[in-house]
Amino acid sequence: MEQVREEKTMEHFMKSKWLKFILISIGCKTSIWIVKNKKTDERLGMIKWYAKWRQYCFILFPSKYEFIFAQSCLRDIADFIKEQMDKRKIRKVRAKSISKISRKEARKAVRKI
């Protein structure tokens, strides 16, 4: 399993009664968040890109304790993942449209030469 860096970056302010999502890594295409219990500040797991499934997934950290999630906590995690997937799709569409524009401009420039 990957070593996870200490939380030195920003906390994601999503409306969750019990959980907080802390951004720890920003990559070119994907990011990694630590999920913590708001009350105890215990690290529960992380949300990161799972390439085989082509989506963000929640991965529990190994622990000597048994983690129990209520429906509302699972819904908060699912909502957070959906929000990040939507943001990723928007960035992907923007990147494609920019690359198409630059290709068109490159073709026009080549034609002029």
C-alpha cells in the first residue's frame, strides 16, 4: 500500500456531519484525500483514483479497530466522490476543447506557410 503523506494541504469543506475530507495530493489528472472522523480526528481511509475501474474509490485504512459506517456517512462519501468525478469530467472536456482549438490553429498556421 502507498505511503500517505501528512495532511499539509487544505481541508475540503463539504457539508458532512461526521466526516472531513482533507486534500493531501494534487496530481495532473487526479487527487488524493484523507477521510477523517470529525469528532475523534481518526483517519478512516482515503479517496483516490482507481485506474482499473476508472473512478475515484474509498479505501479503508488497516486498523486494529472495526470501522462501522452509518448510511449517512456512506452517503457523504458517495456524494463527495460524485462531486470529484463531476469536476474531473469538466476538466477533461475543457482540456479536449483547448487541444482541439490549438490543433485547428496549428493546421491554419501550417496552411499559411
